Amino acid sequence: MTVTGLSASPQEYRARLAEQPDAQIDAWAAELMRDVAIRRGVARVVEDVLRTTGLSEREFERVFAAGGGPPATVGRDPAGRLVVPAITLYALVAGLRTLVPDARERLIDYLVANFEELVYV
């Protein structure tokens, strides 16, 4: 990565992510989910994951459970947005890897879509 540890642009970041092994992509995605949840809330993470992965809410729930997230903890916040406990967000990465053939690309899409969050963190 560049001197600051990040790429100069989302496009450069995507290219550099493509060179990384799956384990690194998974670790960075899980860490980003945690960091964004701390700063902006779990609902924001769920919205970002839904948008960047193209999952429906129902598919999200299946992915969450397949990754080891307890299905009974999926719920809604007072605004009606889908949420899961912040401590279980990592399950989305494992669930995507388990159920979605192009999980790597979708996780990279999630990371790139949150490039500005990475710069902030």
C-alpha cells in the first residue's frame, strides 16, 4: 500500500485488493464492519452489506446464519432497519464464503465502497 497504508483512490485500492489472499480480504472486511459499527452503527453496516453484495434481507439472514450468526438475534431497530448484534458481524464474511460463489468479489466491493470510511478510521 502507499506510505499512509492506503491507496490513493478507490480504483487503486480495488487493484491492490485483487492481489491479496482470501484470508486477508476476509479479515479486512470483518474489521471494517466492526469499525463502522462502532462509529456509525450496526444498521449502517447492514445497509452497506445489503447494497454492495446485492443480497436481499432474506438472503442476508441466511448468510448470517450460515456464517455462525445466531438466527434468533436478527431483528429490527426502532426505525425498522434490519440489524444484528455488532459482535456477530464477522459471521457475514464466513456466511458469504459458505453460500455465495463470488463472495470474494462481493467482499472486495464492500471494502471499496467503504474506502472513505477506511481513510477516516
